[in-house]
Amino acid sequence: MRSLRLFSILLCLSIFIIITIPIQFLLNIFQLKLKNTYPLFFYKVIKNIAGINIDTEGFERIIHKDTGTLYIANHVSWFDILCLGSILNARFIAKKEVASMGIFGFLAKLSNTFFIDNSNKNKIYEYNNFIREKLINGESLILFPEGTTSDGNSIRRFKSSLFECINSSESLINVQPISICYVRKNNLPMGIYSRRFIAWVGETSMVNSMKEFLSSGSITVNLIFHPKISMKQFSDRKELSSFCEEQILIGLNKTIKI
């Protein structure tokens, strides 16, 4: 049964992706307005095919905004991207290594992901200026400040360096922490052990992790959107980073009750 489910999902995903690639490619080439909103449709369809159900708390869809929002979230699995990408009209910020991950890297490039090189400290200033400019001009971005994935039961320490893009002069830019909580599998509550099979951690390959996820049944994810904040409430980026980390951890612990 698991094998049949996996085959059916992979077949549907393959057909949809093959149809989608030329559409997004053309939107990007001709710089059409839909190039930024089409990924919302793409992620939503992929999410539904994969059997991911999303419950949100505190989410407000913004119709018009003067400045963008920097969304800060914990990172558990590749499927975090489907969850956030299906409801947020925002670009992802990812490590440069993602760009070289075969079809996944290609799709990330196609959806206008912004890649950064964490190992090159000389480029941090350049990255921060780019992110700041996009936010000021009304574009929203999604950042996973752990820099890697956790097991879904806790979070790792946040890297505060990219919070430098929100300095005191950009106090009007919103920052919104989001807790990503994997709570149920096949409508049954997940425990600490079963949640680790959803996460992509340790020596598990990405392919094996995705196979386990897709073949195990429907998954329910809670997305908790914490109140928006701005830099004017904090003395520096490290304080802002620590606050986001604390809020996300509180939301996670409250939801999965560890």
C-alpha cells in the first residue's frame, strides 16, 4: 500500500512539474507580474498532491503593503517550503548548496529563490544590502536562520548575521516569526519518535527522507504566525534574533507539548 501511494504521488508530481516548468520559465524570461505569484499556485498544488494539510494561527493575508515582511521560521524538512510557499507571496533565502541539488535546485532557481554563501563572510554585507533593498521596495522574504534542519521536536540556535539586513534605519520593515509544527500523521498525533521520520536530519539522504514522508500518509502541519515586530523594539540584531528564536520555540513547545 505504501509503495502504491508513493508511486501515485510521484507520478502526479512528475506530470505537474513537467507542465509547470515551461510556464514559470516563460514568466521569468518576459518578466511578467505573474512570475512572483505563480509559485503560490505551484506550491499549493504540490502540497495537495503530497497530502499535506495546513492549519494556521495568527495568519493575515496582506493585500497592500508599503514595505515587505521578513518571515523567520524554524526548519524541519523540505516540506516546510511547500507549507510556507503555498500561503506566502514571498521569496525564499537559501544556502547556495541548494542550487546544485538536481531537480530541487532547478525548481528553487525557477521560483526566484535568493541563494547565499554562508562560508563567504566577505559577501554578507552584499547579501544584507540586497535583502534590505527588496524589503524596503515591498517584497517579502522567508529566512530559516538555523541554517540547517532540526528533528521537529526542538530548534537549533539561530544565526544572527543575516538579521543585519534589518538595522535601525529600517524600523518600518516588519519581521514575523513563524513556528512550523508537524503535529499529526493520518490524523493521529505524532510523538517525538515518529516526528523524526518526517524531519530531514542526520545521515539520511534527501531522497530517502522524501520517500518516507510521501509514503507514510497524510501529514498535518500547524503554522503559528507570531505578532509582527520591528527593529525599533530591539537594541541590535542579536537581540532580535534571540527574540525570534524564543517565540518560535514557545509556539513549538505549546503545540507539540514536549
